[in-house]
Amino acid sequence: MALTNPRVTKSRLAYLDYKLLITVLGLTIIGLLLIYSADHSQNIKSHFTKQIYFSFIGITALITASIIPPRIYNATAYAAYGIGILSLLFVIIAGIIGLGAKRWLIIGGVNVQPSEPVKLAYILVLSVVLSRRRSTVSIVKLLRTIALLGVPPTLLVLMQPDLGTATIFPVITAVMLAWFGLPLKVFALFLLPCISLFLTVYPWFISPLLAFGFVVIYRSGIKWLGITAIAVVCAVATFTAPLAWNQLEEYQQKRLTSFLNPAADPLGSGYQIIQSKVAIGSGGFSGQGFLKGTQTQLRFLPEQHTDFIFALAGEEFGFLGTSIIIILFLLFGWSGYTLATHSKNQFMSFVAIGITSMILYHAVVNIGMVIGILPVTGLPLPFLSYGGSFLLTCFTGTGILISVGLYRRER
Amino acid sequence: MLDQKNRWWTEHRYLVFTAGMVVLFGLLGFRLLSMQLIIRPDFLEMATTNRIRTEVIEPTRGRIYDRHNRLLVENRPSHTLYALPWTIKANPATITFLASVLELEENDIRQRIGSHGWNTFYPTTLQRDLPFDKLAYLETVRVDYPGILFRFEAKRSYPYPETVHILGYVGERSTDNVRKLHGRIGLVGKSGIEIIYEKWLGGEPGVLYQQVDASGRITEILDDPPPVEAKPGWDIYLNIDAGLQRYAYELLGDRTGSVVALNPQNGELLVLLSLPDYDPSLFAGVMTPETWEAIINDPGHPLLNRAIQGLYPPGSTFKMAVLTAAIEEGFVNNDFQVTCYGGLQLGRRWFKCWKKGGHGKVNQYKAIQQSCDVFFYNLGLMLGVERMEKYCNVFGFGKLSGIDLDNELTGIIPSVKYLDNKYGTGKWTRGQLANISIGQGDVLVTPLQLAIYTAAISTGKLVKPRLTDKLVNPIDGEVHKIEATSKDLKLSAKCLRIIREGMRMVVNESGGTAYWLRQHDIEIAGKTGTSQNPHGEDHALFVAYAPVENPQIAVAVVIEHGEHGSTSAAPVAVKLIKRYLYDLFPGPRPVFKPKPVELAKTDQDSLQDTLRVVTDGVD
């Protein structure tokens, strides 16, 4: 129908978001340069060539995803989500073990990490739920539905175990609920038990926060019975936190805490962070120069083509390089949020906010880790880190954003 | 109401989200700004520490020559096997491999590698002087076993092993903290000349700056910072005459003892021998615990340098010092005589003279020549401890000589305080005094002190003995000379003349205790001695200098359990003197023996007396 009308087609192309395209291409090219440099330190080219293939496949995926109209995503969201959950189950049963975790499936001779596309499927299905909401449906029912959808992928990814990726689902949920406009007191209800998880670790910092939260709940009109119930939940969270911590593998515990004091174990758990900070700091304003960073080229910087690629950028391209990357991510976020705001369709708005926030969350957590202010969680840097599954997910996500942009005038 | 709120939110959420994003990325950017622009120098320094490793280039150790430029210590090429603890920690298979090649226990290997801890990039010594077959094998397979490296190094080699107590030995640097070594792995002087002149011999290490990657492999040798070249150690030229030292070694044979010879004019030490000794090459290569045990448990104590650490009662060789005290203090003049009946009764004890029948009338010359004990008992009783101590100190007894060797001992010259401490105040008797006066009992001296004392008698000045003549910088030939120093004895010419004459008569006049060793062409002045040894046979001593006029050499010989100075120690000294003087004046040599008419005429009477006495024994 739409395609038969040449006028409509033309006006749709006029809504193509070039800003988004240029940002993504810019980041990808920077990423390729950095991976080339990382390969150079080992006298290989394999990661660089593979990433070029992935980029072409990714661009194809982006174009394909941008052609598909949003209503198709809406219609197939549940199916995609179902397939995603099944593939995660399959990973638990028959995944490949690598780096102390089961994260990959072999499909046609290629290692695939299903947890990456599941992020997109989850965003789509959450957007469907939030956009279908009628004013007659109570918030409790809505939250119950979201919990039913959100808990399975989170748990399945935790079981791999992949702590970093597992945090994405609650974070995306929270961000999209915020966009939805969930009342502050309901947020407080969820946040209070989360905060009380850390009560035993930082008692003097957490207790006033908790007290403040309870005051907010009381003021919003919740009865004493409700408050008691929340208090019980908080108490349970407080005492289960240490138990849950003990359930973590030792390497996970170390990764989570070593960023606070990497010098305590400079040759062990603190090594990555120290070397990464040294790489970034020694870059200075304009960097050591392409292929000239000593931390990178002498391989002191670990995981330089994947998780710590930002440190490579910092060393060889300096503050100029890191600033450009940050500005490109800001541009990406700005475009995505603008799309979300200008979409007439509620589903498209939620999709845009979800995908944009997912990419930005990855970027913030990754850069925060590399510069030593956040724990080492192993989240890759979108468009820059080497890795096919994640790159394809990011390109597809961008394709969906562009599709949203093309169709944003339609209800 | 909910809808109203929602409308507000719908209008403002874009702003809130964008602001949140800007704040988060702003924090990251701010942190990057501080890391990359403000605290950058710290990180840059850490990056440099990461990649630049300094390798110390060991300097060549200085060589040691004797007075005739004969090489006493040279540097022979050898290969040393080192291990890199940090790399081997990651490749434990290397340990098993090394154990099989070096034929050692794995634990031994582990101990050697980890001796400075395992988290270090500094190499630790595994085995020095690696045999060639093992070297060749290791070289072919070392690619498969990371953490092994070889260095081409100079090994100390000793063509004159009998100089071992002079040269000392080298060994591994020992420290409680590997950082204090600053990466140095070369050997260091542990005793003798090797340790005394360590600062000169050791040279100055050079530095090579290498760039390494994360796995510790060297990627390039850097020009910036520029490498520092190692400066070789200075060569040392000793006063020792290695030929004479070897001759003395042969003369002593398998006997235990010590020979010290020096030039009395300037203190140049010609011979400094202590036997038994040890093989210095044992310390230069691989010292196994078994070898070390064998050396330190040897009943002959080969590590003891008897020339400077062996303490012996000087016996009759001490008598010149006592006579000097008596002459200088005015107790003895030309008319002084003691009649010897073969002993002296002191309280309840009979103090024997070595000659049972007695010496009869004894004057100052005869006392020395025939070594009459009764004469000296009398002097000792007259002088007392304090006066004897004073003149002993003048001759250098009881003090360090200042020789350029480590661990020299002072010996003991009894003082009132010493005797009070040892026997209780006032509890020591005239008996002790008598014993001291013939050099027995509490008196203890080293062979070196005896030699210096003899030299002092011959020249009238106390020289500081010097092993080293000069140090020479091998690069520019700069010379650092060790100057001769001496101190005048401040004794009267008459006193010295009497003592010298007594010593001359010991060897050259009938009745002297070493008369049987008289030489037709060299006039030697000497003194025999027997040092009583409570643990077995007496020690034999002989001190001598020659020629009497313008003395060129002073010798002290101590032979443990040699019984008589005259029969066992004196021949060694005499042969040594002959060899030295013949070498000193090759070809038609002067006769070092003046005609009898040139003898001292002033004391002619007493001399005639002495000459009439014929002894049947020697002391």
C-alpha cells in the first residue's frame, strides 16, 4: 500500500536519519583501525579481516532491518523472544565452554553468542507490553507481566555465568519503565530492596538512603501493612546478599572488587585495570601515534581488541581520540532519544528508547571499566570491540532505529 | 491525576534522558581529561617501567701480577647458566629439564632459582663454568625451555696456586634483598687481595636498556637512553715474587707452617706463604657443599692464613726484643755478665736453660748467639712486664702491621693489665715474667710480625708491609702507587749494633745456634727459636736477614711441630735468602761477606769471649 504511492515513499526516505548512520559508520571505522593496531602487536591480521566481514554483514543486516516496517517487529516480538529464550536454554545444555563460562553455540561452524540478540528481542517484547497498556490495566498486573518476561533471560544469562550481560535486562527494564512514566513511589518499592542488598557492605552510606526511601513511600500513601511487607523484603535482601556473593565464582568476585584497589594484586586481578589505565594515561592529548603505543604494541594491555579496545584508543590517539568516540556515542544517544520523542507510535518510541539506552549502557559500563571507575564486567564497547554476535546485534539494533525513523510519522 | 502527571512527564522525559546521558558521559570525559592531561606523567613513567628493562653489563675483573709481571690471576673464558625466575615460574617444565641436564635434584634447582624470590626479572645464577658438552646441548634445546640464558663470562684462573692466601677468592654476591644487587650477577671478592681491592678490581658495571614485551621477550636494544659501557677493573701489581713463593712452597713440602719474606728497606713483601692451603680454583667455578665441608673440616685448617692469623709463642726469636729493652733501659752494658749453670731457681721452680750443662759466663753477644735462657730470665726479672711490653710494641708486636690483607690478628704481648685479668691481680709470679722473657707462655705473635721485627732490627726502622706495589688502569695506563711507609724505631745505634752482631754470630761464628748453616759468600744474621707447644711437638722458628751490611731480605719461618728452629726452620730461611740474593744479582755477584777485620771493634773483648765457647747443641 505504502510502496505503491511514490510520494509517500519519497517522504519516508526524507526521514532517513543520516546522523545515526554517520555515527555508526564512524565508530565502526575507528573500531577497525583499533583492531588493526591490536592485530599488529601480534603480527596477525585475522581479527581485522574477520571484523571487516562482520561489518559488511552488519551493514547488510542494518539495511534489511531498516527496510522492515516497525509493525512487523511488533507482530514478531513474542516469536523472537521465544526463540531467544530457547537458544539461551540450548546454551546451558550444549554450549561451548570458554573463559570459564558457557556462552557460545556453534551454528554452521560459526561461534554464536545468543545472549546478544536476546537483548534486542527483550526490548521488542517489552515495547509491545508497554505500548499495549490500557489505562484500565493496573500497574501491578503490568509489572507482573514484565517480571515474567524479564526474569527468564536474566537468570539464563546469569547461569552461563555472564554477570555483565545479565545486568542489561533489569537496567533496560528500569530505563523503559522510566520512559513509560512509572510513578516514583513504585520505583522506590523496587529500589529499596536493591539498595538494601549493599547494606552489609556500606551500612553507614546505605541506611540513610533506606530511611529516605521509606519516608517517600509513607508520604505517597502506602499503608503500614504495605510498609511492613516492603521492610520484610528489604530485610531478606540484606541477609541474602552475602549468601549470593558467596555463590559467585572467585574470579567474578575479584573482577568486581579489584577496580577499587588494583594495586593490591598488580600481577593478578588488578593487572588488567592497571595496564589499561597506564595505556590511557600515557596517551596524553594527541596519543602515542597509530601503531606506536608501547602498552598496546608490546601487549601489556590485555584483551586489547575486545573489552579493552578503548584503552588502545586512549593510548594511540590520546584525549582527542577518546573525546571523538565519546562525542560519537553522545550523538548516537541524542539521535536515538530524538527518535523516541518524535515517534507518534508508542511501540516505536519504546523500541527507540530501549535500543539507544542499551547501546549507551554498554558504552558507559565499558569505558567506566577501562578507566577504572567501574568493575570489570566484560561488556564490550558497541561498534568498536571485536566480536561478530555483538556487532551484528548493534547493527541490527541501529537498523531498527532507522526503521523507526522512517516510519515515525505513522501511527 | 495520573494522566496529568503523565502529560508533564511525556513533555519532559526527553530532556531528563538527554541530560542523564550527558552527565554520565561527562563524568567519563572528565575522568579521561584528568588521566590523559593532568596525571599523565605518572602513567607515562609506569609505561616506561613496563617496557624498559635494564641489563647490567658486568665489567671484566682486574688481573693480578707479581713483581716480575707474572700473571697470578687471569680471566679465562667460561659460560655461566642463568635462570629467569619470573619466566620459569610460568614454565615449570624447565625445572625438571634442568634437573636432568645438570644432574641435580629438582629442589636444588628450585632453591637456586628462587634464592632472590620468584617475582623478579633479574637472572639468578644456576651454574658457573658450565662444561662444554652441557652448554652445547642446552644451547640447542633452549628455545623449548624459556627462562634459561647464558652469559659469556671471565672465570678467575690461578697459575700460581701457592699464592692463594694472598689473593683470596671470589664468590657470589650475597644479600638479603635482591634489589640491593641492582641486577649485578658477577662474582665479588670474598677474601685476600680480591676483597681488599674490590673497589679497584671490580670495575664499574655498564647498563644496556632493552625494550621487552609483556611476556618478557626482548624486542629491541634501545639507543635512548644511551647504553653505558662497563669499565674494566684495575690491574694489580704485587710485590710478591711468585718464583720465590713457589720455592718456599717447595721447601716447606708437606709440613705445616708459614714463611714470610720482605724487603726490610721498604716493606715490600716477597713471600707470604701459609701451609696447608687450598685450591683457589675450587672457589672460582662450582663450589659443591661436599667440597666446602671437606675444606672447613680439614684438621690442617687450610683456610687459616697462618702468616697473619697463626699465633705462636716466638720462643728464642723474641730475645732480641728483651735485650733491646735491657740495653735501652740501661740494665745491660758491655760489662754485664750472667753465669749460666743450666738453669735458675725461682721460688720452688727450677727454670731450665735449654743447655743442660749451662753456658758459663754469658755476655750480651753470647746471649743471643747461643740463646742462653738463664741470661734472659735475669733480664726479664730486672725489666718487669711494663718495660718489656714497651719495647715489644716498638718492634710492632701486639699491633696490626697494616698489611693489605683482611682479618690480620694482633697477637698478644702481656701487659700488667692482661696478666691481672688472666691470673688475678698480683697472683702472677716471677715465673710468668721469666717465661715471657724467653718468648714462651703468654706471648703470641704472627709470622708476619716476626718478619717485620727482623727487618726492623736490620734497618732500624719499622716498615709497613705491603703486598701491593701499584694499581694500573688497563684503559689509560693510569698508575696508583702504594707508597712505602716506615717509622723510625728510635733506638740507639749502639743497641742495634749489639743485637745485629749477636744475630750475625748465630750463623757465622762458631758456637752459634745456626753455625752449621754459615755461607761462604753471604753473611746472614739470624736467630733460632723453639716455641713450646702444649698440644704436641714444639714449633720451630727462624728469623733472619741478609746481607748484614745493607740488608735486602728479612725472613721469618715457622714450622709447626718442627721441633728445632735450627734444624727445620733455619735451612728453609737460608735457602730462600740465597735464592733471592742470587736472583737479585745475577751473573758475577758481589760477596755479601765482609772480611773479619771489618767486624765491630768496640766490643772486641766480649766478642773474643763468645768465640771461645763451643756448643754441642742448638736452639
